[in-house]
Amino acid sequence: MRLYPAAPVIGRRAVADAVVDGHTIPAGADVVVAPWVTHRHPRYWEDPDRFDPERFAPGAEKDRPRYAWFPFGGGPRACIGQHFSMLESVLALAMVLGAYELEAVDRRVPVDAGITLRPKGPARCRLRPAGRG
Ligand code: HEM
């Protein structure tokens, strides 16, 4: 959800002229904010390309700005399914990892960034029944 956010960009259309951080945004302009970019920004993430779930350990997030990580958007239009999907994905992962050990076959998986992010082709991995080495 950080390195491969399912919604890599979030779009808005400006309804009025605005100035954001010194940049003028005219009414009618399309604006994108990109979790893909912010989630890999070295200002907020040390060694940004490294997968490290400990970044989300209890207490770790207090050292980052609120919107350094925003895979579900934010504010009044934030995703209503965010808590459900985090629960569902952890449960699904726990069930798969309880049954199998997974080893990636493809070290690099090109992505296809449409409305949602997905692998461009198969993301192959080798499965072994859990606990059998
Ligand atoms: C990993 C899973 C998911 C991701 C990454 C995700 C991400 C997002 C994002 C980025 C937005 C747009 C926020 C914006 O425009 O500011 C959004 C909106 C929305 N999501 Fe999700 N979503 C996920 C799962 C779900 C699920 C499971 C549901 C329903 C059960 C759901 C329902 C919605 C709805 C209804 C909106 C529109 C909210 C509004 O405009 O008021 N999403 N989601």
C-alpha cells in the first residue's frame, strides 16, 4: 500500500482559482496528487525503495506528516472502504501465508497504472506448503 498503492493517483478539478505552495491553479484545471510519488519521496521516507513493514509499527508514523501515506485519499471524499479493505487484505494474506511459503520468481514486476495499479503481466511466485522447508 506504500510502494504499490492500488490508486496511484487521485484527481481533482479546481472549481476556483487557487494558489498552493506558490503555484497558481486556475479554475477548471485538472490536478493530480500521487500517492505513488509521495509514498516514495525521500523527504518523508528514508531509503524509500526498500520494503520495510516496520515503518508502520506502532508509533513509527508519528514522525511523518499525516499525508506522507494516503492510499485511501483523505478529507471528505476519502475511501469509505479503507478499514474494510485493510482488514480483508490482512486476513487473506494470513490465510495464504498460513498454508504456503511464497518465493518470488520475477524479481521485478512491471506495473500498469490505470485507474488502479496492477501488474502488466503475471507476477509469478513459487509456492511450498508451509512448514516443509
Ligand atoms: C485497497 C483497497 C482500496 C483502495 C486503495 C481504495 C482507494 C480509494 C481512493 C484513493 C479513493 C478516492 C479518494 C479521493 O478521491 O479523494 C476511494 C474512494 C472510494 N472508495 Fe475506495 N479503495 C479501496 C477499497 C474500497 C472498498 C473495499 C470499498 C467499498 C467497500 C471502497 C469504496 C469507495 C467509495 C464509495 C469511494 C468514494 C468516496 C466518495 O467519493 O465519497 N473502496 N477509494
